[in-house]
Amino acid sequence: MIPKLIQQWHTVVETKNVDLLDDILADDAKLYSPVVHTVQEGKQITKMYLMGAAMTLGNDSFKYVREVYDDGFALLEFETELNGIFVNGIDMISWNSENKITDFKVMIRPLKAVNAVHQVMKEALMKMNKS
């Protein structure tokens, strides 16, 4: 059975309605990026990075191919294509008793994909910061 929080996350991914993140992110949420060495702490910056990911990785080829659930934790493996480069990754999501995401860790492979994601995420985040 898919946990409620993960169902809500899938709705965000499918609809690309990033405003729904306000309902599922804890105020003290942390994001662990595959390309930034420091942890991004807080709801707003976590939302900003997830919005950037939605703009870049969340294209028509994006799909989750495997999901594993535990109590308050999920591992979601995804695949997508970015500028002709195959991207394989994992979203590791932890949540609290209030069904709010507390930790969101993204891991990506292969190296060519990491480099491509780094470039397009950088561009997306710069655009968001100018707005």
C-alpha cells in the first residue's frame, strides 16, 4: 500500500503543481542535493530546489520505476532523459507523524547525468532567483 504522503508526492510530480509542496513539506525540511555539498535547510529552500527539479527533470520521459516503503520512509527510483542523456536516480524521502516531509535526498547516476543535472538545475535556480 502506498503511504498517503507518497500519494501526495506523486500528485505533485504528475500535476507539476509545486504549490502543493506547501502542504507536504515540514517547516524544518532538509534537502540533500546530488550536486550541492551542503544540506539545504528549511521549507522555502527545499521547495525552491524541488521546483527546480520539477522544471528540469520532470519532463515527459520522467517515471518512477521502483518504490520501497517503510515506516516514515520511502525510496523511489526514477528514470528520465535530459538533453539526450539517460538519468537514473533515487529520491529518499522521510516524513514525520504529521505526514510532512522532513528529509528529501536525491542521488543520481551516471556521472554524465550528474553533470547534466548540475547545469540545468543551476540555470533553473538562477531564473527563479531573478523572479
